[in-house]
Amino acid sequence: MSGDMDKPLISRRLVDSDGSLAEVPSKAPKVGILGSGDFARSLATRLVNSGFSVVVGSRNPKRTAGLFPSAAHVTFQEEAVSSPQVVFVAVFREHYSSLCSLGDQLAGKILVDVSNPTEKEHLQNHQSNAEYLASLFPACTVVKAFNVISAWALQAGPRDGNRQVLICSDQLEAKHTISEMARTMGFTPLDMGSLASAREIEAIPLRLFPSWKVPILLALGLFVCFYAYNFIRDVLQPYMRKHENKFYKVPLSVVNTTLPCVAYVLLSLVYLPGVLAAALQLRRGTKYQRFPDWLDHWLQHRKQIGLLSFFFGVLHALYSFCLPLRRSHRYDLVNLAVKQVLANKSRLWVEEEVWRMEIYLSMGVLALGVLSLLAVTSLPSIANSLNWKEFSFVQSTLGFVALMLSTLHTLTYGWTRAFEENHYKFYLPPTFTLTLLLPCVIILAKGLFLLPCLSRRLTKIRRGWEKDGAVKFMLPADHMQGEKTSHV
Amino acid sequence: MSGDMDKPLISRRLVDSDGSLAEVPSKAPKVGILGSGDFARSLATRLVNSGFSVVVGSRNPKRTAGLFPSAAHVTFQEEAVSSPQVVFVAVFREHYSSLCSLGDQLAGKILVDVSNPTEKEHLQNHQSNAEYLASLFPACTVVKAFNVISAWALQAGPRDGNRQVLICSDQLEAKHTISEMARTMGFTPLDMGSLASAREIEAIPLRLFPSWKVPILLALGLFVCFYAYNFIRDVLQPYMRKHENKFYKVPLSVVNTTLPCVAYVLLSLVYLPGVLAAALQLRRGTKYQRFPDWLDHWLQHRKQIGLLSFFFGVLHALYSFCLPLRRSHRYDLVNLAVKQVLANKSRLWVEEEVWRMEIYLSMGVLALGVLSLLAVTSLPSIANSLNWKEFSFVQSTLGFVALMLSTLHTLTYGWTRAFEENHYKFYLPPTFTLTLLLPCVIILAKGLFLLPCLSRRLTKIRRGWEKDGAVKFMLPADHMQGEKTSHV
Amino acid sequence: MSGDMDKPLISRRLVDSDGSLAEVPSKAPKVGILGSGDFARSLATRLVNSGFSVVVGSRNPKRTAGLFPSAAHVTFQEEAVSSPQVVFVAVFREHYSSLCSLGDQLAGKILVDVSNPTEKEHLQNHQSNAEYLASLFPACTVVKAFNVISAWALQAGPRDGNRQVLICSDQLEAKHTISEMARTMGFTPLDMGSLASAREIEAIPLRLFPSWKVPILLALGLFVCFYAYNFIRDVLQPYMRKHENKFYKVPLSVVNTTLPCVAYVLLSLVYLPGVLAAALQLRRGTKYQRFPDWLDHWLQHRKQIGLLSFFFGVLHALYSFCLPLRRSHRYDLVNLAVKQVLANKSRLWVEEEVWRMEIYLSMGVLALGVLSLLAVTSLPSIANSLNWKEFSFVQSTLGFVALMLSTLHTLTYGWTRAFEENHYKFYLPPTFTLTLLLPCVIILAKGLFLLPCLSRRLTKIRRGWEKDGAVKFMLPADHMQGEKTSHV
């Protein structure tokens, strides 16, 4: 496949007829490229394939010509920048100053900065690469674009990978020209405003799941705490009190009692901020007041927290299905049977225990089933095909059903154990009682908000009504999600 | 993150230079907005960020100015609508008439109706909001647009959420202008025809999974019926005939015998309409005759029915994996062992039962594995990357393989039970025999269609051949799926 | 739903006013269609709905008029092609020559070839349909377009199915005209270069998962080999040596020992080519030298191999969860208990075996959990939302973690068995020892590349440094993936 890449897809006749192309500059302008690295070459290939006439400027044209598609004209920098109106600058930031000698020829032209700083460069320089370029060439119009596209996506064409090209510049017309070029090349341009946004755009390829960092740390923190707690109760206490060696539980059983705790607490943390926000709106008597920053951030990370909850829930299911595969399970069963025979008991059956487990397992499967629907509708391609009403039904209504089912799952697991003294090892209550606190608060609060007096007031506030004297601020984006359908 | 939203991304220099922008109206026209609600504010933010010059008309400019991005000019309604050619109407339908005083100033301009009716309004009014607006301002061109975009998607930019903007209007050029504006704002405009489509477009945000309603009701109905049937056979009959208390089976075992029945019947309902359609085409001798409405609707809901079948299949798998975790399973095993010892039997082994279960389980896993491939290729982002031949191979060929594997799974589960009298409780046949009827008919029919005489005739019909005297009608969309590759 | 399809979405007023539309040809040109098949009709519907004025040319206008939307004008071929500048040719290749009589009227116009050859036609003719059409009408400009869109996607509108329209032509302006038409119809045009690309574009709808063929054959080959090996060891050897009948293991147990071998070897085959490529770059001292073809293809199929590995891993998990559901499992347990009682042993417990299984199962679940993250980020809609750094973190770092976890899973499964003589049946070593070879080589190599001397050299080479005398070639697309962030 890659073998076909360097063959020019556009016929020689077209590319050679520079004269005629120059007459229709809006459709196929002659473009210049400064630089001969990977990105410059991929850019040249893509531009040539999209019908542009490409001139590459190099300090050593002879050596570099072989690296470019044959339809691109490789020449000296001075010659390359003389005729095209648009010049791509595909060199490292540290070499920008070496281009200053071209200043006169570049005057009045559009310079497209496609560079990405390294992590170190981005931290050291407070000025973006594009703004630095603009300061070196005050007579040019600098446009930041294409830096979020990989060299590979450029060369292979936009069928694979992301199609969005973020563009910013202080000059509207230049931005429009480059937007049209991006569109012709098969990408989707997105206007990001003035050149001051360049630093933000240059930071995008340096990101590593920024919205996942806090949720993942939260989940890991919860895991460590619950694991330690369960280890003390399930392994350490039997060892210290009764000298029973249950250390074999460390790799699997203790993990499997910890996972559902984390999943359950995370799920309740998805619905807690909504409850807090509603309470705040009720107290303030208006929705036009900004929430505190921590609540705002929390509201915006609900999707990530919910997906982590689902992930831990799935791991819990997998670990649970592994339980009967353990050797310890087999030994326990055989030993129980032997004990029964030796005790001369003919039939073992505890009706209450049987019922407890059947309901417990059934609720768990249903909770996971409902959560999986939430996870699937979080996929970008599915979320995009839903309207707000549908998305809210799945994420809010079905999500609350999942929380209820998980609570039933936890309650049937606990059964009467919370009230039996022998389950308080080292005076520590069973883990499931700890995890029940948050969800019960949420379910109680949701119940309260259904009371006619509160529910009516909340509906009024969300439709725009305000208590006298409520202070107004500009509304952050997230709080208006629920308002779309009936308000304008 | 949302904290950065209200800072103007475009530099003041650009926005203030209204004069120069007015000279290039096609690129950055001055746009007006009437209204000060959430949507108006998000619209203003997005327009400002996309390089437009925004004037907001308010009845109380002083009070509302603080709510809008600083780059937007908030003034009185009369002033706001005087200079821009495009005015967004972002007020409630009930306030449309209050704008009538602006009629003279608005004459000849493009009014963009972005409103969404509430469910109640939509049912009460037979005239869409946009058509009502057009009737109030006969001298204006009304364009319906942006109502399917949420205020949140507008403000955050089109990187999140759906990008498609449905546009309709009776005037082509106005539609073109607004399409270009949507494109500049980063959305993908989609022409929906004349203003008469406005009602249809306004109904979109009110939808709640319309294509899922019938399939979900069907699945729930099947579940209730099969659950009742299984409850009678597995719980009630033992209780009434032998006074055995098996009510503990209600939450898990009976559910788990019901789930595969529903999944299996739903899967066969995916392939039945195709068989009926082929039979109908064979009898009629043409494909250019419309199918009856019920068959048409059925054919169009195959995807949803198939996904529900997969969902129930997965639940069945999860429930089955829970079986050995039950307390009742443990007790049964121990009791069996004790019984063996007491009976002085040394080795328990029924070769036939062993084979039955191994094949049964293996077929089940394979059927689920194949179904999961079908489910994955139903994801929009994957379905879009397949050509028709690939999509049809997965959905039709692999789907039929899944049906065959499920049939083998069911047959090995049943083994010889269908022919043993003691399995007919209350004279009711075992559930699996009931579910086998439909799939066997389908497999038989598919086999028949492979006979040379029928297969040849069907191929001819699908390539466009017609029996003499076959009546022609306009072809509904769905029936031509199979014809794409070789026909034009 | 399909019932609304044939009602014209655009008002009669617009479509009838041909005169005024003709004045704005760039926005709504009159277009002609030759042909009356399914595709011609869907095309007409879509064009009418997008605001074009459509004239259909038929040899029997009276008979075919009823098949087209009422807003389309159906007439004789000669009349249909007289006024529009763009004519869609929607007839079979074998009828192209019958259009030659229209040559004079078509001269100077744009002919859009929308046809798709059958598999047979594509193999027989070395000239694409579009090039054949161009040879018949030398006075026309032929554009290849819309053939990758199904008739169904055309009629239903681009909300469902793929939106990308591949376009090629030798004439830039014609390509631009058709691109704009495609955009107005709601599709995303993609320029594929000159008409010589038509054959490539015509081959796209004939493809059946070309990138999956080799990986699937590889996986099936591995499955057959490992299955045979395991069958000999687990079933045949006990039968021949001890006359034990273990044939019941054929449908499930042997499959379940084979699946993890295939999954594990496939996973290591994902990371092997990267190691080979790095070794090659180290030896050559440059990255600007093309890899051998087999390595290139291997590097490009890593995603497919990885997904197959995940699929086999999931099947392995499902089969494993089925193990305690088997009748043979129940019999074995009961027989073990009976044996214990008869041997008068009171407690069965092998601490080492217990530990082995707990670690083994835990590692397996974790490996599958990590692999599932890789699989999810392979979904197009998620992969597109990641930057290169994020994608590489998941696929490369997390993928290597999954390989390490799988290796631990395999090692704890094996425990000391590799060193016990009684596990060498027929002198054949246990299967897991065979599968460990490749992954251990990879882990070792990855460890070597971390040595300062090699790691520094590799980093230098990947940043563009070259050993003296290293020969340069044009770089294939795939090798530059890692270079985007810091290079330009």
C-alpha cells in the first residue's frame, strides 16, 4: 500500500501547466513549502495529490529533490517563495531566524506555521511558535494550521485518522484561504479565532488524556484504600486472631471484594454533583450564578468517572466468574462434602442463603447490563447520533436505574451482616456498609427533589425564573445542557 | 475548562473593525440576534469566535449586556436589526408577535428561526414555528436552522456532539448563505428542502428513540410470555404436583431459561422478513412492487431487533456464568456427593450427558462470538467504513451463521427431551421446542431458495428482470440495498 | 419512513422556476441523468431534494416517468442532455457505446461516471469504466464520482452510511464543480487525483476486508496447528497409552487450550515487527531507508492482528467461564469427594496449587482488561479523537503491559510443568512452553533497546540523524508515525 504513495496521483500535464493554474488561483494556487523533513514531504505529497502546484524551498535542492514526489518542484529557498501567495513553514522553531533573509520576498504573503513544539520547548517559551514567526515577519500574515494532523494522516489522505484542522490567525481572509485549502485537501477546517489561540492549538498534540487524569487518580486512590481495608479484615485479622493462613486470597479474592466497592463509589460520584448543583440552585434561587470551580470540574468529569465505574464493574464480573475456577473453591467444596458425610448429615440446604445469592447475582447482572448501555452511548459515534432528550434519558434516567440496581445488589450481598457483631473484625464494619453511605444520600436527595414544593421551584429555576435579588453572571457551558429542548 | 469559554477568542482589533468586515459580507457578515436566553448567548459566543460581527437586540440592553461575550454589541432591538442582512430569532414562539413592530426594518432580510417547540406546543400547533414566523414577516426570507444543535455544543464548539445542522427554506440563496455560515462555524450543513420541512426538523429534538419503540416492546412482550411459561413449567408444576418448593428459582434460574428464548426468537425475527420479501418477489415476478407496509417497517427495524437479540444473548451468558456461584449450586453438588457415598457408588459418569453439555456450551460461545461481530459492525463509525459488500457479508452471511450456531446450541440443549413424556409438564412442551419453530422455517426456506430453479429466478428478479404483466411502482429505499454493486 | 421518500422535499415553485435557477448556475445547475435504474432514480431523488433541477434522459420517457420523483423532468435522451452542463451517466458499461449518438450534444460538457463494474468485468477489463467512457467521448470531460455511495445512502440522505465521495478527473475545474455538488448534496468530496485513479476507485466497492485476509488466515492457521498439537497431547496420547477415553474434550476443553495459544502468539506478532524495524534501523544507521516489503506489510497489519488476538482472548475467557458449567466438571468434583471419603482423608488442600491458580486467573483477567482498552481505542470514532501521543501511549505502552501480563498468565499456568518429565507426552513439550518463545524474545529485545548505548543511538536515528554513507530513499508512510510531535 505504501508503495503507491510516492507515485503522483495527478497527471503530469496538469502539474506542469503552471501558467494556466496560476490563472485560477482560488482553486489551485501555487504553494510554497520551506523545509525538507518528514512533515514537509507528507505535506508536499498531499498538496500535489489535491491538485496544487507545489514549490519546495531547500538550501540544498539537489540532495533533497529525491525525497519529494516527482510532481513537486524542488529549488532554492529564494526562488521557491517568490511566486506563491501561500508559503508553508515546515522547519524547527530554532531555524525560524535563518529564514529572515527571505523577509523581503515573503512580505505580504501568508505564512502557514505547521510546527509543534516539544514538551520542553512549550514549557520554556511563553510565546507560541506561530506568534514568534509573526514577530520575525511583521510584513507577513501568519496562520497556524495543520499541526494537529500527523505526517502519516497527511500522506495517506484523510480517510484514516482525524480530519479536523484547527486554524487561527489575526487576519480573516488569510484564515479563509487556508480553510479552503484544508477543505480541498479533504480535511475539515475549524476556526479557532485569533493568533493568540496558537499556544492553545500547539498544546493539543502534547496532551495525554487531560480529562482522565483526575478520575483515574481518584479510582486508583479508592482502590488502594479499599484494598488495604479489605486486606486487614479478610487476611490480617484471621491470621492475627486465629492464626489462619489466608494469604492466598491476596491476588484474587481481596481484589474481587475491592473492585465492586470502587465501581459502586465511582458510580455514586457520577450522580452526587448533580444533586449538589440542584441543591445550590434551590438555595440561590437562580441558575444564572456560576457554581464553585470544584463543582464545575466535577460536573465536567462525570463521563470519565462513569466509564471507570463501568470498567471496574466489568473487572468485578470477570473476577467473580473466575471464582469457581479456583483450586481453593474445589478444595472447599470437596471438604464440605466430606464434612457432611462424616457428620452423617444427608441434606444441606439453607433456604435464606439460597435466596440471598440468587437475588444478589441477578441484580448484579442487571446493573452491569444497564451500565453497558450507558457505556455504549458514550461512544462518540453513537452519542453524536442522539438528540439531547435521548442522551439525557440514557445517561440520567438509565444511570439512576443502574445506581438503584447496584444498591440492591449491595444490600442483598450484605443481607443482615451489618447487624451481626462477628462481622465487625477489629471493630471495622463490613466494607459494603461503608460504600452504601453515599448512594443512600443521593437516592434520598433525589427523592426529596420529587416533593411537589421543591420540584416545582427547581423546574421554575431551570426554565429561567429567578428569586428577587439573585446575582447574575455569565453562564458556564455545562449548566445549560438541560435547557435546550424547551428554551431558546 | 468552561472558565475559558467567555473570553473572546478573536482579538478586539478584528471585531472592532466593522467597517472593513462589512466590505466582505460573504466571508464575515454582520449578524443580528434577537433574544437573550441561553441559546442566544451560546450562539453569540460561537459567532464571535468564528469571526462574525455580532449585534444583539434586547428590550433592556443594559441588564443583558453582561450576559454576552464582550465582543458582541448589545443594543436595542430596533438598532440591532438595522444593519445586518441575517438576523437570528432566538425568542419563544409566544413572543414572535411582539417582534412585529420591527417588520419594516426586517423587510428583505434573512430571519433564522432556531427555536424548538415543547412537546405540548408541537402537538397543539399544526404550523411549525418557522412557518408561523414566515407568516408574520411576509417580506422576510425565513430559514430554519441550528435547532438540532444544543446550546452547549454551540458554545463548546463542534468538537463535541453532533456537527450536522439541518437547514430548510423556500429560498435557495438564503439557504446557501446560512449553509456557508454553518460551515464557517465548524458545522456540517444539510439541505432539507423547503420550509415545509420545518415541522419535521422541529420534531427531531423531541424524538425518544422512535426506531427502538416497537423492537423493545416486542422483546419485552416475548420476555413476559416466555417467563410466565417457564414459571409454570419450572416452579408452579413441581409445587402443585409434588409440593416441591422451587420458588428460589424465580430471580435467576427462570430468568436465565427465558433470556435465551427471547434472544433466539428475536434473532430469527431478523431473518424472517428477508425470507418473506424473497418469497413475495418470487410470486410477483418483479422487485418493482412495493411491499406491504408491515413488511417494510419490519425490514427497516432488523438492526434494532438484532441488537436486542445480542443484548439478551449477552445477559444469558452472564446469568449462565453466575450459575456455579449460586449457593443452591453448591448445596446440590455437596448433596449429590453425599448421596453417592451413601449409595456406595464409587464413580459417577454419564458419557452422553458429558458430550451434550460440552457441545452445547461450545456452540453457545461461538454463536455469541459471531453475534458480537455483527454488533460491532453496527456501530456507526464502523458501519461507515465498510462498503456494501462487506456490510452485507457480516450482517447477512455471518448473521445466518450465528442463527445456525444458535440452532445447534438449542438442539444440543434439548437433546432427546422433546421426545420424553416426563418433560411435558401440564402437557406443556419444553420451551426450546417452541423457539425452534421459526428458525427451522427460515433455514428451510433459505435452503429452498438455493434450489437452482428458484435461485436463478430470484437472481434475475433482483437484477431488474420482470415477469410479463408485473405492475411497477416507485421503489422504497430499503429494497435496493442489495443491488448497488453490479447495477447502476 | 420510506413512504415519505418519494414526496418532493423541495417546493414546486422552486423547481419549476428553471429560468431563475439557470441564472445562478454555480449554486443550482440544471443536471442531466442518463439511465433509469435504481441508482439513477436515487440520484434523481437526492438531487431534487438538494435543490437541483433534474432532467432525466430515457429511451422510453412515458414508461419510466412514473419511477422518478415528480419534480424530475423525464424526457428523451437527446432533449435531456441539451441544456445541462453536467450529465450523470448511470447506465451499464455495455450500453456506453449506445450513447455515442449523443456525442455532438455532449461535447464540452462534464460527464459523471457513477458506475461500478462487477467482479468479473473488473478482472476482464484493464481500462476502468470511466476511462472507457472518456475514450468514447473525447470532447467531454469525464469525472468519476459517487460510485462508492449506495443507492440507499443517496436516497435516504447522508445521515446514514458513509458520507465520503471519492472523485477523480483529469480536469481540475470539472472536479471542483462535482465536488461542490457533492457538498451541496450533504456528502464530503475527496479528491483522488487524475482519471487514472478511476480503476482504483471502481475497485473499492468490490473489496471484501482486504486488510483482514492475511491476519485471519494467519489466525486460522495457528488455530489448526495448535488444535492438532493439543489434540495429540490431551486426547490421543491418553487413549493410546492408557486407553482412557477423553474424546469428550474435543468440543470444549481442547478448543479452550488452543484459543489462548493463538491469542498469545498473535499478540506477540503485533510487537515483533516493531522490534525488527528498530533492529534494522540500528544496523543501517538511518531511518530513511525503506524496510523490506514483508516487514512493511506486517507493520501495517498490526491493528488487525491485535484485534484478532483480543477476539481469541475473549473467546478463551468465555470458554473458561463455561468450564464449571460442564457436566464433566460436576462428575469430577463429586468423584473427588467420594474418593476423599473412601480414603478417609478429612481435608484436601495443596497450598501451592491454590496460589498458582489464584495468580494465574488474576493475571488473565488483568491482561484481558488492558487488551479491551486497546480494542476500544481502535474504534474509528475513538481513535479519531486521540492525538498521536495518546494513541501511541495506549497502543504501544499499554499493549506492552498486556503482553507482560499475558506472559505472567502463561508462566503461572505452566508453573514447574515445563521441567517435569511426565508432561512431555509423546516427547512433545507442553503447549505453553512453545508459545512463550516469541514473547520472551520480544521482551528481551525491548530490554536491550533500553540500554543507554542502543537507546541513545535509536533516539538519534528517529530524530533524523544518519550514519555516514547511509543510503536515502523516499520514506513510506507508516514509518513516520512516531516522529510527528517533535519534528516538522
